[in-house]
Amino acid sequence: MSNVEADPAELVCATTSGGVEVLGAREVPLGGPRAMTVRRTLPQRSRTMIGAWCFADHYGPDDVSVSGGMDVAPHPHTGLQTASWLFSGEIEHRDSLGVHALVRPGELNLMTAGRGICHSEVSTPATTVLHGVQLWVALPDAHRDAPRDFQHHAPEPVAVDGAVVRLFLGTLLGRTSPVRTFTPLLGAEVVLEPGARLELDVDPAHEHGVLVDLGGVEVAGTAVARGDLGYVGTGASSLVLVNPGDVPARAVLLGGEPFGEELVMWWNFVGRSHEEVAAHREAWQRGSDRFGEVVGYPGDRLPAPPMPTGRLRPRPNPAPHPGCPGNPPATATAT
């Protein structure tokens, strides 16, 4: 997915309680006459990353007859991976690696940009309700020029303690995803039955985030509302999720080792300096073969917005607020 904001804004942490930092979402229109709106919880001023997860958009359920659905023209990426995960609907993906694939509910599509890739995303005509998350993973410096890649994985659902878990990245419940990543990561969908309490053994070296999609979920005793993200710092060897409601709740669990590198993140580029990001933008605007070409999209590619008037500078990832566990090393991003 493209970040089509002309002037990205940020939010401050909404609440901190009981060792969990609750990050509120802000609404971002993706453009067009009937703009599809997403809820963005990463990055923001209070927390720019969770492990290598550097961007989180949550959208839907959207009636595409009203919203117009998703139609994101070919656009570039560098220095990151995009992880697409749907709850309902279907998206057609095309990229400059030559991949033409469908994103379907409960199936992960992970695209590696590395040195450069471009892709398009369009909801299919059969889609009536579009609902899912779009996530970005920052690549570490040693692999930020990795070659283009695309991986698909349909994880088997695992039933445990009143919950159903679909693990798409990392290790959880004694299972390990076959999808390759460049830093230790965790990604899973968790559906909790009414009144369910699920205790998960997690890696204490990881920090974790629980992005609530449906209902409400208590994360380590702290209520996290729909659309918000509950952050737990490093040091926890288990994570307790509770659905206090009388209808099923659903969340996406993210985790990873704190990302100990500074980043500059602007539009669809992840780099290390203002000059590097500006060079990526210039290369895209002049049609450099760095990004390749998307074949089969019926329209023009997405132009880059103007560079900001100020200099892009790394922004540190703050330590948790008082009462939040862990103290991840400084990570930085600028938008």
C-alpha cells in the first residue's frame, strides 16, 4: 500500500496503564473522490516502531459500493517489506518482479522491496466488503538493498483455549512460519471467543503490539479498544489476552527485537538520510529502472509528492512511558 499523505501528521500516545502503552489511531484518507479511509497506529510521535514493524494501517470493514474500494496505482518502495493481511475481500497485486497474485483473507503476501520495487493494489470486482491490515517491516542496514522478492503463505488455524490463532511470521504455540524475514519477527491473527483468556508464551527479547480489529481486548490487564494498538516492551515471557465482551474479538499480534538502527522514513521510502530519500524520489520521478515496471495496471503510475521544505531527520523511538516494561534502544524515523 502507498502512503499518499501530502503532509503526514502524528499522534501522541493516548493512554498508559498497567504496563501497557495504548496507541490511538488517526484516520488517513487514501485519496480519490470517494476516499478509502485507513486507521494508522504506526508511526507516531510516541512510538515509531515495534521491532522492525514500522508502519501499520487498519482498514474496514468498508462497503466498496460506498468507499470505492482500493485502487492504488503503481508506486515505489525501498528498504522495507510490505505485509498484506485481509479479513474479508480480495486484492489484486502486481509488481515489477513480475508477480501477479491475489491477496485473500487468512493468507500472507510479503513483498521485499530492498533496493527498489514498484507495485499496484486493486480490490477485485467480486469484493463487496474490504477489511484488513497493511504492515511494513524495515530492513536492517545489512539487507536494505536485498533483491526483490515475494512470498505467500496460508497458515493453518490453531485452536487453543477459546481462541483461534493464525501464525504468519515467526514462532508461536510451538509452530514456526516458513516465511523468511531479515530480523526476528512475530505476526499472528488471534480470534478470541466471548470471555476467552489466552496466555501466550512469547520471546522476552521482543517488544510486542496488539492491534485490535474487532471488539475489545484486554492486553496484560489493560483495555485496548477497536482500532487501537497496545504496546508491551521487552522483558515479558508471556502475554495474556482476554476478551471481556459477549461477542468474538479479533486482533493482530506483532512482535520483534528492538530495531537498533536509525531510519528516515518518508512517503514510501525507508532510508538512512535525507539525501538518500531525496535520491529515491528523484529516481522514481525520472523513471529509473531501479524500480522496474508494473505490467497490466490500466492507468498511470503514482507520482511522488514534493519533498518537504525542511530537512528529513531521524526521530528517536521513545522509551516506554512510566509503567511500561522494557527499554528498547533508540530507533528513528521521520515522515
